[in-house]
Amino acid sequence: MTWFRAPADERYADARGALVRVLTADRARTAGAGVYLCGRRLLTCAHVVNAALGQRMLSARDPGGVTLDVAFPVLGASAPHRARLVTWIPPRSPHRGPVPDGSLRWEGDLAVLELAEEPPPPVGPVRWLDMAHGQEVRAWYGGGQPFSYADVRVAAYDDGVGYLDGRLSGAAVDEGYSGGPLWSVADGAAVGLVMGRITAPDTALSAQHTVRRSWGLGRQTVLRELRHAGAPDAGHLDGPAHRPSLPAAPGPRPAAHRDAGPGPGPDSTPDPDPDETARDMMVGPLQLLLGDPTARAAHATALAAELGLGAPADGTAPSVAELAELLTRTERALPTLAESLAPALADDPRGRGELDRLLALGRLTGAARLLSVAEHRLLRAKLEHLCHHDPGLLPRAATAALPYLDLPGTLHAPRLAPAAVAGVLGDLETWPGDSSPVPDETPRLPALLRVVEYVAAETGGLACRALQEWSGRVAARLGIHASAVRERRADAARWSQRTAPAGARILVELDRHAKDPADHYRCAVWRLRADGSAARAVTGTDRPRPGPEIARLIRDIASGTEGAEHGVALVAVSVPPDALELPVDEWDGAGVDEYIPAPLGEDFHLILRCPRLRRRSRTAAADLARRWEARHRGEVLRADRAVGGRAGLIGLLKTTHRDTARVLLRGTAGHRGELLPVCLVMGVPIVLWDRASRDAGPELDAVAPDGPVDGLPERVRHFRVHAYADTTTAARPALVWEDTGMPLPDELQLADPAQGPGQAAEGAAGGERGV
């Protein structure tokens, strides 16, 4: 028993908090067991994967990146999780060939699975120690039933294999136990995995038969196999891990991580362990920093409390060597210790130098990570809260903060759920620091801190200050020069004040007179200049025009407008209230001699506006400004029959969705006709619906209404391109988009420099016409 130990009163002070149940394809039976490593990774036997897939148990054929159903017994009757096979170490005979049926022993036979997201507490990793002769160990059936435990003894340990003998009372290790952890009760740690059993022949039992003997691989052998296969998960078996569930230490996944072939034989000389090298090198700095046993006891006790480990209460201290062992084997132990040491070293250059040495050595191990337990816990909580209100915030900030890095896969999605934050942090903690110069050869700012600065700048307010304070404390603990933090903070502030390079912007106003032909509209068109001023291109008083003619007019004007060379032009069409269902996006502006059709919705960001409805509330301007300002925060309100009609939607927009900026309307045309005016009158700036929908179907889910808000017009354009070409797609999205920075047609009518004084006065006297 070491100075650091698992708390005796912990609810799951054994391996059941890490036990995994691997299910068959039909989810009807238990194929075997497994053990949770850390982050999103699980370890089991390859033959358990074969059993789950209905294959021959000891087949060496790599099944590829298959996905299995797994469950955590500690979570009770929760829904199974999906886990993908990422490392395959096939069963093999001691002679490196296939394993014949009926074999009593084989080698290899390991598999690592990856979950889609990190499991919730109380699932957590276990401590790992070496298997040794004489250990009393316990195994559990994959289903994890409390009565299913089997107590056995490591009667012999030979060539990395532990032979396990069980008493004739109680349960025996049997089918469904394979892949589960072997838990040493005395050491409070897992020491290996269950692999197989040696059964008596199918004849009358005699005193000469082997009874209740099973076998498993010791931790040493499992670790060697994983390292030989190039699995990035080997470090999780290196030593004790604290109970709280923390992200896995990511790393590059070798291209040849599958079909690794035969592992090293019992006479192989393993490669030097980098963790052991780092541990030995840490002893010197630790002796200089914590040579005083009293100080060492105080810091070690605080460290144990943060890691969820037990510690003696008699004032004794761990040895320096034992402390070094913990720092190299336990996730976040080193940064957590550094967090308690750093404040006292601010005026001690020599001590600060020794702490920097420790942190540098920690980067050679897979356990240290960047953040302490408290730093990680605080940042994770803040980012989960922010991602709940703005799912696109973290990908947006990371893309801007790290423009020259290939971001990890966890950040490739345009929006993140709060549950994905832990995985993102796990990836960013291992990313290199930026390449900007730093003073006096001080450490570079880690990628994670740079991203946090950009998140803070984009967020603003109290949340910004809280994140900046967090970032400053972590930077000081890491020894990063304050000027480096200030420089990156200034970069982030400039980015947050950005204005996106705009393409051409065209404002169109459609209106009809009572005697105008059906499907003909009078149109006025303005070009918006880069400085926000406007120039009239077409007046709306000359004559009514059919839709295709208006489309050709808009195309011609857009091609000659300032900014036409920058991206996709935005065409904002103001319509009367009874024309919100008008298929303006389908109006084809192609000329008679053009080969390719040119619907406006394919070539432009075609959006709708309805100023007349906006005017039907005294608070319309303030409501619109407030909601538009909050457009990056909060979720999309899906307004279907469940909202309770007009009155129900009004109640939502006045209370729980007072700042909601995006509404997705679902339902029939009559239902939309009841709810759409409510949205516009109450200042909702972004409303999306399917003009062709007759029910509350999910046709527009492909547009990703919950995605980054600024990209919605482009996603709608992409959808329209595909929908117009696919005759089986009936959906026709309509998008109201009220950017408060764009003027309305009535504002331009009163101030257009192209008009003379008489025309301006006439426009002013026109009242509400055309707005």
C-alpha cells in the first residue's frame, strides 16, 4: 500500500465504476466485458468483439472500423452507447499462427473501442498496478450484477499470464467475464484482464480434473501489447488514475494501428519507458522544491484531495520518489501540484526554474496534461455554459485563433453541444503553442489559452473578464510572460471587432397595385455601397413586371455593384405581408440565350423582409435590435402545433424566449400564416420555414437551423441548389433575415441623393406605401 491511496469510503472503490458490458448485435445478450480507460476509450478482448459480431471467437480477421453497442452497469438501465473499434490486436498462438479451436492459451487478443462522447459520472478510470503471484483478485460478469463477482487468486504468474484459481464456494469465472478487469482488493487497483477459462472435460468429474481455473493477462503484458501495436491508449495503464472521469490524452493515431501482427515474445527487450525516464529525472527538482518533509506533506495532502485520492492523516509525507511516480502516472497530478507551488515561487527565480523543469519533463509523459484538476473543471463548466447558448462559439473562435493548424476532429463540426466540450479540451490541451515570438525564451502560449482568449473576446461582458482572469492565472502558473498574453489578447479583441468582407448588397422592394396583372410586381432596387450609403438603380413606379424579368434586372444590377467580386451577393427583398409566401427565390433570371438556369435562390443569398409587419408594434425597433444582438446566443425556437397557436407563441416570445433571434416554423400554410406575423411583429429577425410544407416534417433539418447563425443564408442557398435539381425534393425554404445594419426601403426613399427635392417630398408624403 502506497502513501497515496483510493478513499475507503468511495461509493465505487473497486472496478465496477469502470466495468463495461459489450452487447451482441441484437442487444439481447452480453458478449463479454471491458474496462473504461479514460476519456472516450474502452479496452476489451478481441474475442469479445468477435462474439458481439457473431464471428468465430478466436478469429484473427480484422473486422475493420465496426461499431458496437456497449453499456456501463454503474449507470443502471441507461441506453447503450455506440463504440467504434480503433485498435485491433488479434488472437494468436504462441507460435505466431492462428489459434485452433479448443486451445487453452493464446496471445494478443485485445481491442480498444472509442465512444462518440465521454461517459458521465460515476463512470471513471481505475488505478493500474502490476500483476504478481499470490494476489487475491475479483472479476465481474459483463452485466455487472452485484452477485456476479468471482473471487480468485493468482496462483501462478508465468510469461505475462496469470493463472487464476477459484474456491469451490461462490461464482466462477465463466463466459461473459472475458475482457473485464481483475481487481486487487488489497492494492485498490486493477492488475490485468480476464481472458479465458480452463474447463474440465465433458466426462464424469474426478478428483484429477482441473476445476475453477481461469487465466488472464497481467497489466504488464497488456501494456506491452498496446505499445507494440502503436495504440495511443497504452499510457492509461501506466499507473494510478484518480476517480473523476477526465478526457483521454489524445495523440497521433498511427496508420498501422490495425493488424499489428505478432507482438513481442517473452524474451523481447521492451523499449525504454519514457515515463520511467521522466520520473527519475523529476526526483532532483522535487528534492529542491519539496525537500522539507513538512512542506512535502502539506502539498501532497492537498494534491491527494484534488485528485480524489486518500492520504494519511498522521502528518507523514510521501517519499520524493513516490511523489515523482504519482506525477508521471496520474492525470493532471503535475499541473495540480504546480498550481499550489507557483504562488510561492514568484520571487524565487531558482525555484521557478526548477518548477519549469518539472513541467517540461511532464510533457514527456502521457498523464501530466496542461491543466490542473481545478483549472480544467472551471474552464469546462464555463465553456459548456457558453456552448449551450451559442453552439458555434468554440469552433468559430478556434478557427480564428489557430488559422495555420489543422484543427482536431472534435472542432470540425460547425456547432458543439455542451457534452462535446470535454473532448475538445482534451484535444486542445495537447496542441502545440503558437509560433509568435515570446520574450526572454519564456514558454510559448499554449493553443488552448489562445483559443480561450478568442472565446472571451467574442463573448464580452462578465464572461469575458472571467475567462481572461482564468487565462492569466494559468499563464502565470506556466511561467508565460505577461506581454505574450497581452499580445494574444489584443489579437483576439481585433478579431472580435471584425467586419466580414461583404459581397454586393442589393435592396429590392416589391409592391402591387390593385389593377396590376396577376404575378406582376412593381419593384424598386437600390445598390448598397461599402460605406452603407445607397444608390437607386430602378424606381418602383414605372410599370409592373413579371417575376423572371425582375430576376434578370436584379442579376444585371448585382453584377455591377460594388463588392460583386467578393463572394455571393445578398439580395434582400422587402415584400407586403400577403407576399411572404411568394417564390421569389425560384424566379429564373437567365436570358433566352443562356444555357444554364439561374434562379435567384441559387446565385444569391436571397432573403425576405416585411417592414409593414415590423411597424405594427411600438417596441418593434427595440425588440429587433435586442434579438439581433443576441443572435449568436440561445437555441432555435421550433414553432409547430405544440407551441399552442398564436397565443402560445406570443407567450413564449414574451417570457422564456424573450431574446430568441431564430424561429423555425413548421406546419401547414394556414398554421404558418397564423404564427409568422407574430414572429415579425415581435421583432424576431430570423425566421425559416418550408414554403411547400403541408405538415410538421423535418425537411429543413439539412439546412442546420441550429448551426452558426451567420452561415445560415449560405446553407439555405446550398439547399436550394440541390432541391431545384432533385425532383424528389419538394422542400422550398423561405428565410426572413432582418439585419439591423441594413437600411429599409422607406428610409432610402426619404434620403436617396438621386432624387430631387420634389421627389423626396412626394416620397415623404406617401405615408406607408411600399414599406
